[in-house]
Amino acid sequence: MASNPMQRKSRNSFLLGMIITLLITGIVIAFLFLQLKQKSDELKAELDAKVLVYALNQDVKANQVLTEDMFSRKLIHKDSIPSNATSVSSVIDTWFLQTKEGEMVRRDKYGLYLDRSDGTRAADTIIEVWQNNESAFNDVNGKTVEIGEYFTYVNGKTERLDSISRAIQDQYGAFLIDTNNVDKQVRLYEEDTTGEFYVYRIDNSTMSTGQTRTRVKEYIDIKNVAVLSKVAMNANTVITPNLIVQSDELMTDDVRQQEYNMIDLPVDLMTNDYIDIRLQTPGGQDFIVVSKARVDIPVNADGTYVTDTIRVNLREDEILAMSSAIVEAYGLLGSKLYANRYVEPAMQEQGLPTYTPNAATTALIESNPNIVAVASAELASRYSESAKNARNQYLQSLIDVSEDYNENIQEKSSEDIVQHDAARKLYLESLNY
């Protein structure tokens, strides 16, 4: 049926309107798509510009001992943080751990290890074999390591193990012998039952026999060394290495906690302060007996502080030096043992001890087998001939001419030194402890 001109005109107008509407809709959709893509790109760029870093979750004072629970990870724009901000979890995890020789303990995704890449210490000859218990991944050569398959991880690179038969099996698992000395990481393990740390060593008895080589545990001393804040910091401060320092209070085998109540203490001395313990003589001479010791203030059963007593961790030579200084301070009227506090201990180097014990105590120190090598080295410089001569010329001469030396020791040893006790008591009570 033929349509009249009016119908054709109406139909054409409708089709034209539909086409225009579709064009406008397409343009709007394209514009919205471009806007959405631009917004998505901006969000992605903003997210890519942010990094996870460690920040404090509480305020801390200068020289405060830091613990792992004081830190949280925060997502922050990289332009607003220092370039050396601490972002790797292994930094926080291992700040506090080191061997007694001062070797830092490190951590990666497979656990703890000691880095021997600098060549100062020999690495082991063991390459650990790991089993993939997570999801499939590609190794350094592009080979896929499926779940359940084995691989090695050497110096940060994974390599698929084509056959587990290549590995040596012992009671602890599987491993390879590092014949080319390429693995510079010595894996460190913690024993669940004892909490002791150990490394694996090849059992030498299996090297010259027909037996398959096996590993044995070698236990090593791992020390927990305190980390201090160099300055006061508020919560949300991003942590960088220059804001913290590891304490120089390394625990050697001869360190013991000593308690003293005859030392003249600063009125506001508190736990975690650092002090020198000094001997002052009647003639005005002043000797450093113990240098940069961290203080712990004992607490009574009711929660109040003990006002006149401190605890410090001392090496064997420092304990003997203190014993000698206590006797001499008692014997010489007008002498005193006192503590003076470091203003910024995280930034200040420790002072060099200048006090030399009397001859009998020195002989005991030199013959004592409990003094470790580091203490013996310090004694060699501390008890030099010039130091002994200076002591004999001044301090020993005072003792020799003192008629009441022994009597004074007996009298003053029988009573507690209470100097500053009242002031300290008032100060501690003001803290509501």
C-alpha cells in the first residue's frame, strides 16, 4: 500500500530523530567512558604513587626503647615521605636481633638468615630445597613451579628443581651441596621447644665415608639488642634509619644484672636513662668507673618505685671495678659514687672509663677467666702503665695517708647511703606510682 507524502515525511522525521538521539547517546556514553577511564587512570596513578611504610602508632620520647608493637604500616604518597623511609617488614623484624659477634640477623619470605656476601665470614655449603605449598609461579629461567614441586632459592633467585632425586635427604628435609660456593646466605632457624637459634652444618663424619652426607644442628647465640629513638617523635611519624639507633648495650657472656643502693642518683632518674657511674674524691678528682649503663629502677610489690636503688647490666670487669670503687668511696671521707645522666644518649658516644681499680682488684680482673675477649681488650687500654701511675700518684696516696680508712669502710658499709633519697621519693610519688 503506497504511503502518502505526509506519512513518508512523518516516518523520515522519526528515523532522523532516532538517528540523532542515538548519535547524542553515543557521544554521551563515549564522553562518560572517557571520563570514567580518566578517573580510573587518576586513581591508579594515585595508588601507584603511594607506598607502604612503617610509622609510629604512638608518641615516643627521645632515647625511648622501641618495640615492634609501636609500629604500623601506612599507605602514604611517596612524594611526602623521605626516600629512606622504612618500608620492608624485615627491617623492623630484625632490628633487635644479632649474633654475639655483632652480625645482624635478616629476614626474607623464607625466614631468617645471616648475610655472608661481604666475604668477612664464610658461608655454609648448603643450598636449601623448598617445596611449593602455595600457588604456581615462574622461576628465574621462566619454568613453572607447580604446587608440590621443589625449588631452590639462592641470593633472591628461585630455580625449579627438575628432580627431587638430585637432592640429599636427611632427617631435617632435603638440601643440595653448594659445590660452587654461590649461596651467601646462611639460614637461621628457631627451635620451637627451646626457643634457641641454630644453623645447619654438614656432618664432617659423613664426608670421608661412604655415607650420604647429612646435616647437624649448630646452636648459636642470638642477642636481643634494644633499639632507641634518637629524638622525640609523634604518632604517625614515618620511620627512617636516621631516627633510630641500636643500643651499644650488647649482651656478652659475662654480663650480669647488678643492683646498687649506694650511688648518689639524680632526682628525676628513671628507667631507660643512660648514666656514667663516677667516683669523686675529696681532692676534687673525678673518675668514670662505668660508662653509659642503661638504668632500670626496681618497683616495690605495691607498684611504687624503690627510691635509692638502680639495676644495671655490667660486664665482669665493670663489676669488679665497681666493687673496688665502692670500697674506696667508703674508705675516703668526702668521696662519693654518683651517677650523671646522658642528655641525648642515642646521639652521644659513651665516655672512656678513667678509674683504675687497686692492684689487688686489677690482678683479679687479669686472671679471671670469665672476662670475654672484648672486655679483655678494653682492660688492656684502660689499665695502662700511665693509668696505674696516675692512680698511684694521687688516689693511692690518699688511701695510704688516711688513718681511718679501714674504720671508715666498716662504719659506712653498715648503713645505706640516703643522699637524695627524700628528693627522689617526693619526685617518684609525684608521678602517682
